[in-house]
Amino acid sequence: MRKLLPFTSSILLAVLPLLAGVAKASDQTKDDERLRNSGTVLKEILDVPESIPQDLLDKADCVVVFPSVLKAAFIVGGSYGRGAMSCRKGDDFRGPWSAPTMMALEGGSFGFQIGGQATDFVLLVMNESGARGILASKVKLGGDASVAAGPVGRDASADTDATLRSEILSYSRTRGLFAGVSLEGSTIRPDNGDNRRVYGRKIPAKEIVLSGTVAVPPAAGQLTSTLDARTTKHRP
């Protein structure tokens, strides 16, 4: 037994780094998949005629995409999702679309709910105050930042009071049905752990999207290219 213990310890010391490397590679694969899915979801939504009004997309400082957010519950409902946010680069948010920061969406609801469903969410951040708040820390929608269900339709009027007052406009797509949706009570925040894996080092979300020095990861190519292709220069 005494001879067996050192042998077992040696095996564990050899195997554990390998297992850690496999887990890290798996997490990296998930991050890349999340970025690709974010780009796919955004393109599919913008390809639908009755989706986000073009003038709102042109005015947005940042766009956040959460693909396949799972909402599942029995009696008490909740949701958790991960996605990515790209902003217009520069201190005035008027440049081309940036490399994305990874984001997390968390929220809860109460009521009689059984079962679950996956929903895609797209959020438009409409002003500098909202953008800087999200980039700095966790933000509660409807508390720290005003949020409203966004109007739908490329030619829909964006001049409603709720639209004009809100820092964030939110949309959802479930089973092909696209609509404005209120996410009041949910929180969004930068996912610093995912950012470290994606960019290979610890880097603040604000630096990723505003500095103009961080390259777009290959997995995020469709996300940023779709935004560049579908929006004009930033409108005031």
C-alpha cells in the first residue's frame, strides 16, 4: 500500500494538467461557438423585413446579442444566457463596429411556469450613458438603465415616448416569431472570464470595444461584418 500511494500520486500529477487543458479547450470552443451563433442570429433577424427599424439600428451606440437564452422553470421562473456586445469605436461612439465583449444576461420571474424554451435576444443600446454603464459593471434593466420593448418593422415609427426615453431597446425571437419584449428586472454584465479566454489575456470590456486596438476574433467576423454592412455612419 505504501508503494502504491506514491505511484497513484504520480499518475494524478501527470493526468490533472491534461484534464485542465482539455477543459480549457472545451471552454474556448464554447466561446467561439457563442460568437458565431451571435453573428448568425443577428444576420437572420436583420434579413427579415419586419424586424428592427433601420433608423434605430443606425442610431444605436451598441448592439448586444444573446443567442438561445434558456428560460426554464417550475413555479419559479428564471433565465440565464451568454452572448456578445459590439459598439461603435471611439470616445463619441461614431466609428466602425468594434471587437465584441462577451456578455452575460441574468434574470428571474415568478408565476406558474412549467417547461422551458430557448429565446434569442437582441438589445440596442441607444446612448453613451447606457453604453458606458454596461461596459463598467452589472446593470439592472429598468433600474440602473431604462429599457423598453423595441418597435418592430423596418419602417415603424421610432418616435414613441418609450422609445425616445429608453437607454436600451430589447427584442426577442422564439420559434421564428420576432417581437419587442421587455427585459425589465434582468441584469446584464460583461463576462470577464469569457473575455480572458477569447482574447488570451485579462482586458476590460471598455478597452475591448472603445480603444480601437483590439482585433476582431475570427469567430466574431460575421457579427461585426453584418453590423458594418447593415448600418450607415452613426446618425446623431
